[in-house]
Amino acid sequence: MRGQKRIIRYFLPTLSALVSLACLVGAGVATADPNADSLRGARFFQGAGFETCGTPTADTMQAWHGTSPYGAVGVYFGGRARACAQQPNLTPSWVRTVDSGGWSILPLYVGSQAPCTLNDAKKAFSIDQADPGQAGTNEGKDAVQRAQDLGFVENSALYLDMEAYDIRSASCTATTLAFVQGWDREVRRLGYIPGFYSSADSGIAHMEQARATGSEDLPTVVWYARWNVPATLENEPVLPRDAWQPHSRIHQYVGNTTEEYGGRTITIDRDLVDAPVAVIG
């Protein structure tokens, strides 16, 4: 199958002087560990990326390519808690056009949220506490179907967006972990790579606690939000340096900034990426 080809592409854009790339200096072109089954067949991006709530037009993406420091774009492709529920620009044609135009794509799925979410707008989308594992499985299946509809094929990374939640609540974290594990298992079973986005001091700290205590079915990749600090893929306080390595981290380090390139303006969040992206069929 075309989606099972081993495609590895890297783009190293010129970053802002404010972005620290100390962790990448002298590293050369990164390569995946061929013995790491969880990343086998993945396509990787290393460098600067961004995401925005509403998918920009293909023309805007073309205008930004080469004029901005970014080479990867995060798109919200599904999930019942997705803020920008209508995505008229996000179509299979857009995916093919943007991919052929040199961009890597980071697909984000905003599904059910932790019962103790700190985001008031997400409280209506609480995880089904009666059977959170099955809820995660169902939504993992939906994520893969929606990914396939857009042309994201096997070995694509799909990122579950879990907004910040109160990790001091044992019942809430148990429910959330069961949901995430169900989502991860189903996404893996269907041939995709499960990633996880959350606040560093919330969901990411929770996943690290689960990893440290031996929990299974955890995300392969973590995408952590810690704003207004130097971008780093190694010096995140809640993550040991050897956790989620190699090529399995994204740092969202600035949020809600408006930038203009090529005559087009977008409000974005900035990311530093060394992680798998979508594979386009």
C-alpha cells in the first residue's frame, strides 16, 4: 500500500532569534530508530510549525511557504469538542495541494474532554464516565475514519487534544487515562500513530506519571503547551530527557500571536517540532 512506504522528510526553516535550538545544534539530520516499532514507517518533520483554529486557504499556505519560518501546520480535523467545527478549507484537495507545496501536516483531533477540565467551553464535552475506555475506542475509530477521508493514510500521526484539567482529582485522572488508553489502542490497531496534546503541567504531567508507574497504551508522541518560555525539546520540566524519545516531542511555546507573511495574516500558536506528521495517500 502507498501509505506503508517509508517516507522521511525534514525541513529546517530559519527560526526567530527568540527560539532556542540548542537541543538541535550539531545533531545533524535526525533519523528514526529502525528498531522502534512504534515509529516504523512514519514520516517526520523537524523545525518550526504553527497551528490555527480555522484551516487557512491553500492560497494563504502558499503565500506563507518560504516567506515564513514555518514548515509544518497543525489542522483540527475532527472531534466533537473541536472549537472551529466548520472547516470549509480542510478538504482532500487542500491536503494534497498543501503537501505538494512543501508543508508537513500535524492532524489534531479534539474529542471528549476530562471531567475536571479547566476550560469552561469544553465542559459540555465530558468523557463518558460509565465506560471511558470504550468511549476512547469509539473516538479513536472516528479519528481514523476522518483522517482517511482527508487522505491521511496508515503511519500518519494523529494528535488527541485534551485541554488542561485538574490532575489533583484521582477520579478524574483515572477516567481521563482510561479514555486516552482506549483512543491510543484503537488508533494503533488501525495502523496510525497516537499523539497527545495538552498543557505541560496538566495532561503531559499526567501522562508522564502514568508512564513512570508502568501504564500501557500511552501516546507515542507528546505535544506540550508551555507558553512564553524558550522553545525546547529537551528541557521540559515535567519530562525526563529520556522519555518520549527519539523524535516524539512538540513544544507549543507561544499562543495567540498574529503574524503576516506573503501579504497574508493569521493568528497562530507557534511550535517547535521533532515528531511524526501525516502521511498523504
